[in-house]
Amino acid sequence: VRLKYPELTAHFVHQTDRQGIGHAIRMTKNIVNNEEAFVVLGDTICEFDVKEVMLSPHSMLGVRKVDDPRDFGVAEIDEDGFITHVVEKPQIPKSNMALVGLYKIKETDQMFQCLETNIRQGLRSHGEYSLTDALDCMIKMGAKFQSFKVENWFDCGKKETLLESNATLLKKFGGNVDDRHAFENTVIIPPVYIGAGCDIKNSIIGPNVTIGENTTVNYSIIKQSVIGSYSNLFDIVLDFSLIGSDTGIRGETRTLNIGDNTDIDLG
């Protein structure tokens, strides 16, 4: 972030003990200092009117209708568009409006108060301290949350949805291959995105492939996949795969889901 967006004033908080999103947000209290906040979950990409949301006098939560809301936070909304109740991953949802991971919060003092109360009392949802529970606490204290619907929601929380979102976004906005690239004996099938500093030889890349910076690919075929930065792929056929950064893989055909800092020899 500091390298690519030096104009931003950035603060970083490391959550070493993973106790949920609510717990992570509580750790930012001394940085936020009760100022208005906009929380965006890192595994969600949405299209919406940012200006309209930021200019609204109310706190706002992004929502979208889903077929099965049981895997999401769920919002119950009145006829005026205000949210009356939120619950995290209910087994019997009373609404099909899912929280998409966009939260504009004006009353951050109330948010931190509710988070601290839930943590102190050990109130967890599905084993974690949930932001959704804190939001519902705020609603009960009188905070007003207006809903806003997102036009498109690209969920990246699971391998399948991440790869689907990657393909959709590449088709929508087009891929990008750095002008400095010169790939030897390689076929590129658009759309693809290839970061700077990649070394690709004797390979077929695409369609719907994203490759991070400084990755090496040789004698490989890759399609419908996302490859992290600083990885090394040799003599591999990958389809519908998710490969983390700083990962080495060689040999055979696979559909893989591999995290960062991994070295695998399939030969």
C-alpha cells in the first residue's frame, strides 16, 4: 500500500489472535478516535454509488438480495429503507437481504462501546466476535442505519466465488499485460492480467488468468486461475486453480488451492 499509494496516510493493525472481524475492528479504536469510518471487508468487491453513500447524513450498510442468505449477515429492512435488525448467518433467515461487507458508520463511539461490551461478556457468533452483533447492539441503542443496494457484488470469500469473480472482472474491464513483458514462445489467450516483472516461457496462458508480480512460468498451461506474486511454476497444467504468493509447483495436471509460501513437486 505504501509503495503503490504513497499519497495515502495509512495505519496498519495486526490481529495476531484471530477472534473475528469485530475483534479486529476493536483494535483500531485508538486510530479511529470516534471519527466517521467506512469499513470494507477485503474479500468483497462491489459496484455502487460511492458519492451518494458518503454524502448521506445516515450510517449506511450495503446489501444485496441473495437466494440463500444463511452464509451471510442478514438485514431486516423497513419500508423506508432503514435497517431494523441484523443477524449473523441465521439458520432461519427472516430476510434474503445479505450484508455485502460495506459499512459506513457515523456513530463509531457506539460501535466501539458495543464491541467492547460483547468482547467483555464473551458474546460470540459462530465462535467469533462479530461486527454484525455490534451493529445490532447499536440499532437497539437508537442508531439509524439506512440500507443501500449494490449493483454488482463479486464475492471473493471462497475459491469458487473468487475465481468466478476474477473471470467476470477480467471480462468486464479487460485484462492487462505489462508493456515491458516479452514472453518467449508463449501464447496469451485474453482476457488475462499479468503483473510486472513476470518471466513466462514456453507456455499457454488464459483465458481468465491473473498472475501477480515477479512470477516465473515455464512449460506450463494455465487457464481459469489466479496465481500470486513471486511464484514459480514449471511443467504444470492448471485449471480452475488458486495459487498463493511465493509458491513453487512442478509436474502433472491439477486443480489446486494452495496458500502462500509453499513448495510442491508433483513429479
